[in-house]
Amino acid sequence: MLDGKLELDIGNCPQNLALYSLVFGNEATGLPDDFRHYGTSVKLPQSSNVDSLNLSIAVGVGAFIFSQFQAKRS
């Protein structure tokens, strides 16, 4: 979500999730508001100098953050 409730990083990755899904939206518009009802909306932190992240980069960053968090839990 462009205005996600949680700015995601390794230190604040949702901890009460055994299973999770990452759903990514359009670079310019994010996901439709209907997706707010499916879980915690997150956004990836970025500099104000960056307009948006390419979708493949955003997926890589999100997957990295969640994989690092899962590795810390093990």
C-alpha cells in the first residue's frame, strides 16, 4: 500500500505470522483499498529522492526482509 500501516524493515517484520503472503501493487498506485481487509498493509522505506521502486526490486527487497526475519527466528 502506498500509505501502508507499517514501514517494513528487518527489525519490525510482523512476528506473529507462521505463514504470510506478500502482495505487490502497481508502482504508481499501489494496491486497491479492498486489500486493506486482508492483513497488515506495509510499505517499503525509501528516500524522498526516489519516486518508486521497480516491481522486481520491490519483490526482492520484501522477500529479503522476510527471509532475514525468518532466519533470525530459527
